[in-house]
Amino acid sequence: MVSPLANVTSNRLFVRVQGIEPPDLHFLNAAQGWLGLDCPEEARIELNAIAPELHSHPAVLAVHWTLCVREQRWEEARDIAQLEIRFQPEDASGWLHHAYAVRRASNGGLIMAWGALLPAAEKFPAEPVIAFNLSCYACQLKQLETSRIWLKRALTIGNRAAVKKMALADEDLKPLWPEIAGL
């Protein structure tokens, strides 16, 4: 399954964020920097320094979600992802974050993650990562034919070579690796 972690830490380091001004912008950028250096305690300090009225800002939620994932605080990550969906329902990343955390939460699992992500496939039909992750969930649930269907969809709507490469590297799809290699 594709991890949504890269969405926050790799492409958006130290950028101007609409609706966040200094000093809160500096705290947010510092939190991202600390996460990039794998220093979650310092990242949490920086996030806590951000004005409370900005805690529901999408950029703050995304960094907070990433911090929770790094710390394996799955229930908190799930709750943050629910806020991401609430405040930005037209952004697929919240839906992906939610399913990712639900899969790992103590009261979650694969079936719950599947159920959390399936509505996003209809809402975001051109998002290959959603189809890819549904393929992963189905494969792990031993629903290989369903997994093949979702993987074919990801290959069709995404960059075929990139999706194939991801699939051959993703342990969730290991039962299908011989087939995938032949695509």
C-alpha cells in the first residue's frame, strides 16, 4: 500500500501556506523540518506553538497527521484524518490518510480500511493511489480477483510504469507479484 507520508514531508518543506502567517508559518515549517530529521518530539513542540485557531488548517492537520503516523499513534491519526475530510472533502489525501490510519488503529483493520476508502474511489475516480490502495486491501483480504480489478484500474488511470513499479515493491501485493511482473 502506498504510504501517504510523502505528501507532507518531501514536496512541501518550507513553503508559504495560504492563511498562515509568521510566526505560525515558522512553527509549521519547523515542525516539517523536524519531521524530515526524524525528530518527532521537536516537531510536536513546534506544532503546539501554532495558534489554536489554526489547528484545523489543512496544512497543520497534514503535518499533525504525519507526526502521529511517525509516532504510531493510530487513533489520533485517524481522528485528524477525519478532520481533514471534514475541512477539505474535495482533497483525496484526507481520505487516504483516514484509511491508512484506520487499518492500523486498535479498533480498525483491513476491512474497516476498505470500507473507509471505498467511497473515495467514486468521489475521486481519477486518483490512482486510491485504486492502488484498494487493490492492496483486497489482496490482503485474500480477494485476489477484486485486487486485480483495482490494480488494473490504478494502472489505467495512473502512470502505468510507476504503478507497476510500486506494485512490485509493495508487500501487500506479494501474492500477485508473478502476474504483475508479466504486465
